[in-house]
Amino acid sequence: MEYEQTDEFKAYRRKRYAIESKNSQLKNTYGLARNKTSDLKGMTLQSVMAIIAVNLKRIISLQKEKNRLIAKEKRRLNRLSRTNRLSS
């Protein structure tokens, strides 16, 4: 139990936590809990398609967040320029 108190173990647990949440998402949301085919090629294809879906979903989410931040910054700059025009 002493090992569980070390920084090395805590770092390992943080990394594993991130990986396990992705595995859970693939298993529960994208159907990897049960093989839909009877051969290795089919399982490989099913896994690849699920991983692509997860990655595309993440890319879209990141792009939306980036666009949101850009729009927020534009609004801030517009307010700032209006304030400068009014004060001059």
C-alpha cells in the first residue's frame, strides 16, 4: 500500500483514468462491448470505425470551441474600438 502513496503511482492512475474513460466510451457508446462479426478483420474494422467516430467527434468539438473563442474575442475587440472612438 505504500506504493499507492508515491508520485509515480499517482501519475500512473491519472494517465489510466484518461484512457479508461475513452475505453468506456468506445465500449458503451460505440458498440465495442460486443463483436458484431465472427472474424478478426470484422472486429478490426468495427474498432477502427468506432475510433474514427470518436476522433471526428472530438475534432468537431474542438473546432466549435475555437470558433466560439474567436467570436468572443471579436466581440471584445469591437467593444474596445467603440469605446476608443467615443472617448476621442
